Amino acid sequence: MIGRTPAWIPLLVGLVAFAWIVPLVGLVMTSLRPPGEIAAGGWWSLGEVTLTLDAWRSVWTTYPLASAFWTSLSLTGLATLLTMLLAPAAAYAFQFLAFPGRRVLLVVVVNSFVLPQQVVVIPLFTLWRDLGMIDNIWSVVIPYVGLSFAWSVFLVKNFLADFPKELIEASRIDGCSPISTFRHVVLPNAMTPIAAIGILQFLWSWNSMLLPMLYLRSDLPLTVLLARIAGSFEPNLDQQAVAAIVTIAAPLLAFIIFQRFFAMDARNRSGGKE
């Protein structure tokens, strides 16, 4: 029958969803069961099931989890906000404004996409040390924004390549400056790529451990704290599970907030001719 979904598609989607949910269930059960039961039969064993909040109490009292959560949120929030503001502005300039050296500068920016963060770790450490910025939140935020600038500009510029030029020309006829055109015409109609770079930047910054571990000393994010919870001689699986649950809460919330913008895409491009 035309238009009817084949029976195997819901089954396949259900199996994939089940495969994704099982690790989350295991994470929650690991945080609620004593380490002895986990070591004896795994979190899935049903021989003797004991639920306890000892791991949650131990983590909250032993480690500065709340402070680490706030540090991670501050680092990630600043990096995501700056990227969502600067990348669309740069993409708009490369796409619609004419200035000397535009193509050369675009090639330089895009080619920096292949630059791994390990290459800049030592030069940045020397620079931050000379400037007295070690253990400063901006010593991590600035590399976060800089290292993601190439792919975020490239993503937004590809979106603006199909942007209706009639809207840009109409705004110029109405007397809008380039900044006004960007604010009132381009920006409201480019929420889809902005939401995309917001999600990707949030996830990358939130899960990053190398830069905070090297440049921060007092206020540590959750990723660095999670590495410290994993003991050298004891695995502390229950406590690691607690920290992991707290760590994945914010990215999940960020995805829920930003994902609704993906439905706008073509419908948001009003004014263009078909």
C-alpha cells in the first residue's frame, strides 16, 4: 500500500533505540549498586540486587562536583556563545561583503580546520604563562573558540551560499547598513546553522579535557574531575558512574533546547522566489 511504513522500519528503529538505552541503564544501575555486586556479576546480574545512594553521597561529599559543574558550564557557555556570535558574522562578511584579501583570508581560515589542538598546546602554554593567564578561565575559552572557528564559519557560509540575495539587495535599497542587514535580515533567517554550531561547540567544549587539565589549577571542570575519581588502584566504578551521569546531563539539555531550530530551515527563508 502506497504511503504505508514497512513493518521492519519500526522494528529496526526500536532495536537501535534499545542499543542506545542499554548503556544508560547500566550507568544508572552502576551508580546505585554496591561495588561488590558489580564486581561479582556485573550491573545486569539479578542474583542479589541492593540499591543504595552511597556512591552519590560519597561523590558529593568527597569531590567538588557542584563547583566542577559550574566551571564546565561557564567554560562551555562562554565558548558556545562567542562561537555562535562570531562565526555567523564572519561567514556573512565572507559571503556578502567585498574587501581586499577576502579569498586569501577565507582559505587561511578554512585550512586551519585541519590543525589539531595538540599542536598549539605548548605555544599557548608559553603565551599564557608569559601573560600571567595560567589558571584563568579565558586561557581555555579563547582556544575553544579559535579551534572551532574554521569549521563553524565554513558551515554557516555554506548555508548562506543559498541565502536569497533578493533580501540582501532589498535591505540595501531600504538604506540598511551591512551591520543592520546582518542583524535584521541574515541572522533571524540563519537559526538552523547557528543552532548546529551551538550544539557541536557545546558538546566539544563540554567533553574536552586536555586544555582545562593543562591551563587550569584551582577551578577544574567535570571532565578533569572525572579522571581524578578513577582511582589508580581502585576502579571506583560506582563513583565514576555518578560523575558520568552528572556530566551528560547538560549536553542532553542543550540538545533538547537547540534541536527545535532544525525544523525551521527552508521555512525560515521567507521572501525568496521559487
